[in-house]
Amino acid sequence: MNQDQLQNNIEPVAEKQKAKGLKKWLKRFGIAGFWFFFIKGLLWIVVFIAGYYGFKLW
């Protein structure tokens, strides 16, 4: 085998590993983003309900 053939066989494997790592991080950010906005939404619901019923929060 010459150098060109060796290089062509190695590159796709490296690209697949990069894609796996990127996909893993995107999934992590997706899960973290979901929980962030879910909790933020729940807090806003509490604020609106407290405002509607006139609760004193402090």
C-alpha cells in the first residue's frame, strides 16, 4: 500500500469519531436546554398565579 491509500483509509474513521462526539454534545445541550426552559416556565407559572391571587412572596 502506498501513502495515499493509507491516508484515505484513516480519514473516514476520524470523521466518524468527530461526528459521534458532536452528536453526543448536541444531545447533552438539548437535554440541558429542555430542563432549563421547563423549570423557567414552571417558575413563570408560579409568578403569574401568585400575581393573580395576590400572594405576598416577600
